[in-house]
Amino acid sequence: MRKKMDTKFETPNKAPPTILNAATWAIHMGLSSNLRYQTLNGIEFLLANLVRPVVFKSSVVVLRCLNNVLGGMSFVVLARLTGSQTLQEEKKTKTKMEVVVVVENGGDKEKVL
């Protein structure tokens, strides 16, 4: 919508290649997510038998939050490895500003930078 309203607008993020991104997501879901979920389920099964219900419920919340963070980080790493997402470094352009002062001494002109 913004592009239609402002023709000079350039999106800051370019869309990743669709097929490569889909393949990366499929690999991530098939390997990393499945492995993490099975591990998490096993840990929860063991904790259910070892600790009190309040501790178990609290640990489930913490474990699932950590699983979510780990999953996001592992997808980003995998996406960068496959090339479906790239790290764009900001290009800082330095502008050089020149100040010219003209001083008149009688009839002579001097440039002072």
C-alpha cells in the first residue's frame, strides 16, 4: 500500500526466495522441531513422576518458553546456512561537509577552510 502511495519508497527488507525458504522451513520442522519436541516430551514425562505438581507445571512453562526461543534461533541459523536469509549490514555513508569562508581584506579575497 505504501509503495502505491509513495512511488519512491523502497522496502527495507527484501523477500526471501520462496522455494528455498519453504525447503528450509520443512527441514527445520522435520529435524529440529521434531527432535526438540520429543526431547521436551520425555523430560516432562520424567518430571511428572519426580516432582510435585506445582513444580512440574512451572517447569513445563519454563521448558516450553526455552524451546520456543531455541527453535527460533535454530531456524535463523539454518536459514542463514542455506542462504534463504542473509544478514544485511547497514551501510553507513559519511558525508563530507566543506565550509568555505571568504574573507575580504581590502581588495584581496582569501579562502579559509
